[in-house]
Amino acid sequence: MNVHLIEDDALMGEALCERLQLEGFGCRWSRGGAAALAAAGDGVPAPDAVVSDIRLPDVEGPELLAQMPLAWRARPWVFITGYGTTAQRDALLARGAADFFTKPLDMDRLVARLRAVEPSVPGREADGRSMPSCPIGVSGEIRRLHALVQRLGSHWDSVLVTGESGSGKEVLARCLHGETLGPDAPFVAVNAASLPESLIEAELFGYEKGAFTGAVRTHRGKFEQAHGGTLFLDEIGDMPLALQARLLRVLQDRKVTRLGSELAQPVQVRLIFATHKRLNEEVRAGRFREDLYYRINVVHLRVPPLRERPEDVPWLAQRFVEAWNAAHPHARRSLSTEAEAALLRRRWPGNVRELRNAIERACLLAEGEHIEPALLRDESAVDDAPASAAEAGETPRLEDFLRSQEREFIRQALQRHDWQIGVTADALGISRKSLWDRMKRLAIG
């Protein structure tokens, strides 16, 4: 694991480098913020983690993080300082920092913290074992979610994953499967909303030859295909009520019966259910069985939408650019600083799926190596707001005037802080949730 140290104190820097190297880390040392920016600008590959002092003589730690190229900002950053405050720590964590240490340093804790982020580095191995990746993000919300997945271990039979469409529910399901059973066990995914109602039962439970017109051969259903592994049932909230009853019986008995057969076959399978709907509301509306809801809602993992974790936007964008470059080595792309800022200004209602599509489109249409903001414009956003009363020569209503002033004030604050939600909210003296709510109400984004 390669660590880039940014520390202006010669004695401190030398001691840190020596200890990290003794612990088996590679260590590159920049003696100030300008030197680190120069290294990043010279094409030095992004490290696996960064350890940086906050109070540097040429640039403060938060500003340094903001000025770094996307590939560097996407790595875990651990800040150290001799003058730490709670507000400073919270502001840094809101910007995406992995952790915050005060001096005098507890080196054992620092080394342990770096080892804790090591498995999240794509392709890395720890203790000789391949560590399964969970490529959803690096924000605090996603780290906590991944930590919960790791704590579950193999002690689960069924899990409910909820989240908006495109937020990464199947990716999390595959992560949970990999943590539990490894890459060799079968992972079978089926979307309950994508199949006609008449075919769902046959697809899930299978059928015998001659069970119905067109059944010219015996077909193993998804439960049997997933035997010894994981069955991922997406959009479980759209499953017909009649089929929900049969699914409940399978969960209780762990046996399936093919259509046209009377023989119940045991299946050893773990189940992950996913939905973008609020199942408790579906239960109250009579569209989802209450007994099935309580049966599958034993362990509940919620994947936050991308707008609640803006720290993940640059990290994910960089992964998608790197994937493009791997597939198109003769048409490599990179995100300009302005393009990175444009990504952070968008709300991403389609979540990770929308972000991926936007990056792929920009890579395809870019005329040179650098992706510019114009290629990341939200084509679905139409500014069709009517002319204001003031522009029409009329006296505006007080409510409309106050709304427009609040909207402009918040937009300017976001621009001053590079559209970093946590930092802007801290500067405005409100919570991140309050800022998100105001942005949504005022159509800012």
C-alpha cells in the first residue's frame, strides 16, 4: 500500500516516513502543499492513501484537498494536526476525509487506520487473501454500510436492501454475496418488475416438460440455479400478491416445487430482496403481504441516494473514466477541474446509473483527452421558469421576492465553496440535511 505523506516539519515527516516503511507501507513525502500539488500535476500516480498535516505554510489542508486532481481526492485522506477542533474535524469529514488525528500522534492507531482502509483499494490484497471490493463509494455513509456488511459475515439467511433506482442495490448485494460465499458460489439475479406476471412463477420455481403449452423441456428455476449461493430478487415490491404467498412458503420450508410436479426439492440458498418502494406503506395499502414483509425485513440495508453522499460523485466518476480508459487505451479521457465542479453541481436523480451514463456519453463525445463541463450538461434540465414580476414591471409578491433572494444567496454560497455540501452547510450554520432540503425546495442543482 502506497501512502503519500504531506508534512512540512522535517523531523515529523522523517519519523512518519520511517515508521510507515517499517510497517510495510510505501511512503512518498511532500514537504508542503505546493510540492504535493506539483507531484499530482506531474502525473505521479495517485497513492492508495494520503496522510496530510492540516496547517501547512503554503496552503491549508482543506484547500489542498479541494485543489487536488480527482484521482487523488478519491483516495482516503487522513489529516493530522496539533490544533484540532471538533468543528474542523466535522468539516473535513464532510469533505470526504477518512479520519482526523491530533498530535502527539498515536502511531499505532494511525497504522491501524491505514490498514483499515487498505482493503477498499481496488485490486489490493491483505494478509494474502483477495479482499472483495464494494465499489459503491467512499463516503462516510457507504463506509458505515460496508462495515455493516462485513459484520454480518455469514450469519444471515435473508436481507432486505432498499434504495432509489440506480443507487447501487445490486452492487451492494454482490458485495454481501462476495463477503459471505466468495466469487465461486452462484449469484442469480432476477427482476420481479421486468417479467410478465404469467412468467414470474415459472422463472422462479421452474417447470416440468409438458407442464403447460410451450413447455417442451424441463426448466430449472432461479431458486434451483442459485442452490449453494445467493438469489437476488430485485423490485420485490412489484411482485403479485398470489406469488408472494408462494414465496413465503419457500422461505419457511426452503423447498421449491416446479410447475407440473408434486415433488418438493430442498434448496440451500441465501436470499437478498431489493426494492425502491417503502414496503411498510405497501403493506398498509394492501399491496404487500404483512407476514412476508416481517419475514424478509430481518436485516435491512438502505443504500442512500447519490444526492445524500456527494463525496462519492468524484470517486465514482473517476472509476467510470478509468473503466473507459481500460476499454479504449487509444482514446484516453480525463476530467478537467471545471468538469469535476460541474459534476458536483448536479443533483443526479437517476443516481449512480445516471452518473455512469453521463460519463460514458462525455467520454464518447469528447474531441480530446479532457472532458469539459459542456459535455456533462443535464439534457433533461429545462429552465422554463417564467419571467419574474420585477422583470415584467410589476411589484413582486413578498413571498416570491424572499424565495428568489434565498435561492440566489444559497447558490452564491455553494459557488464560493465549490458546491461542497458539507462545507457550505457549515458556513451557513445549518445542517447538511437542511441545506439539501432547501436546495430541493428552491430547485437548486
